[in-house]
Amino acid sequence: MNNNDIFKKLRVALQLRDDQIEDILKLVDFRMSKGEIGNFFRNADHPKYVECGDQVLRNFLNGLVIHLRGTKENPKNAMEIIKQNQSEVKNKTIEKPKAELKPKAAPKKKPFNPKDKKQTPKLQVVEKVQYKNGKNKKS
């Protein structure tokens, strides 16, 4: 298990988004963009995959402690923070309006049956042509 796997598992377990991870890293004065953070969560065979270094994971864990527990002067309850994250995730999923699919008023078609096909007369595309191959035949 490498640092990327640990980072992914913490992200899923705590239901963190990239912008929240960015804020957590800012708590310990470690600046990274959302794009750089997103590269850690890609598949290993993706061209933009980046190996998560020890420094990044260490700073994230230190920032996570401050994010969940707070500081000595301003302590927080970790479970309240986690529940707040869960409620935000639920609200985000509820807010997305699902596209309503309206059935078309087209009549139902019967399955294809070759016997039902109307008989149409065949049109001759090419006219009948008599070929004379240079022989004079008398009939």
C-alpha cells in the first residue's frame, strides 16, 4: 500500500472534496492546487498520475489533525466536523435536479413481419438491350 492508496482511503472515509483537501493543506501552510491534488487520485496507468510523496501526505495528516481537533486555543469535536461533511455531501447530491424523462407520444410500432410487407411491383432499372456482337444473324 503506497501513499496514494492511504490518501484515497482517507478521502473516501472522511468524505472530503478536493477543495476541502486544499483548505486542510493551507492550515499547515502547504499550498497545492485542486489539479495537483486530483492527480494523486488517478489510476496508476493514467498519463497524469502523480506519486504522492511523503511530504504531501505528512502535511495532509498534520492539517487533518488541526481540521478535525482544532487548535489548543480553539478545540473542536471531530465527530461534529465529520457529520457536517456528511450533511454537505448529502445536500450536494439532493440539490442536483435529475432530468425528467418524458415519454414520447409516438405510437407503438409492431414488430417487423415480412408477410405484412406490401407487395410493390419491381421496377426495371436497366432496359433490355440486344447486343450484336458483329454477327449478322437472320431469324
